[in-house]
Amino acid sequence: MKFQLHSFGESGHSYKIALALHFAKVDWQQIFIDFFRGEARSETYKNEINAMAEVPVLVHGDKKISQSGAILDYLHGKIGIYFGENEQERSEILRWVLWDNSRLSGSLGPTRFLMNFIPKDKKPIEVISYLQKRNSTALSILESHLSMQNWIAADQFSAADLSCCSYLFYPEDFGFNRKSYPNIDRWLSNIETYENWKHPYDLLERAYPPK
């Protein structure tokens, strides 16, 4: 049965799921949501797709699943990959998925949004500076962790990698210099050579056309 992903290309959380579906070679399609023009906040979207007014949302039959970590877990239940083969591996992978959503993507996403997708005269410089300090701390944790292994958790490519990598592939300036983190750079290069990897803007329709 086909999966439908309500999403837009600028969303790193959407990219996590799109990449998971693409790597798994399952039948899926993007349903583009014009997020920046308020489509996700419309009454129709909230009533029919996601009351939280967010993307991504995965639709599979009569199921509608939101929140990227929950979607990755749902995909594991359907296609049997991304969360390891036993409870110990699953717990380790889940720990990093939750860490990413609270500390890495949860901070990188707002930073990128504030630096690139709002008018220059409305950018909250102090907030951006605060977020970049949080980003630096989180990236340093990930850099140190990857000095000891090729993949984030359970010695395998998993939902932990899909979750943590997503925002780091975007081209916009949000304070991340890939070459400043050699272990992260190596890990991202490993993902780029993993089967049929695609850049977020090649995998998902984006709200803003390239400049």
C-alpha cells in the first residue's frame, strides 16, 4: 500500500521521513504542503490531517502519523528496518532519535528558519545567538560520539542516523560548517554514498524555488 508524506522540501523533519522511504524503496508520494503560506494552519488541514498544524504527516491507509520520531517507528513496524533487531538496539537507537528531536534538530531547525526564512529586519539576533550556542554544544557531542564509530547507534545505519543527519544536508547558512567537524563530515559522506541517497531539494518539492 502506498505511503503519502504530507511535507515540503525546506522541512528537515520531512526530509528524515522522505529519506527513510526512499532508502527503503517503498511505494510513496509527496503531498506538498505550502507551509510558509499557512496551509498547515488552515482549518481544513487541522481537521483532516493533523490537529497539531505541523508537518510531516505520514498517511498509510486509514492511519495518519505525525512527529518524525513516531513516523520512523511506525515505518519500522511496517517494513522492519531502522530500529535494530532486538530491544537493546532499539533502546539505543531511540535514545538518539529523542536526543536529536530535543537537542539537535530541535535547535538547528529554528536557527535555520530564523536566519533564512523571515525578513531581515525581523530576525531576532539575540535568539539566533542563543540557539547557535546550543547548536555548537549538540554538534560537539555528536562529533565526539562519531569519533568512535561509523554510525550513531547499534553499529548500523538506523533511525538515529536518519534523524540526526537531516538538517545538516541543507545548503542555507545557519552556522554549521561541515568541515569544522571531521567526524560528522565523514559520517555524512558515508550517508551520501549509501545506496540511492538524494539531497533534500532533489527528493522533496520545496516552497521556495532556487535563487
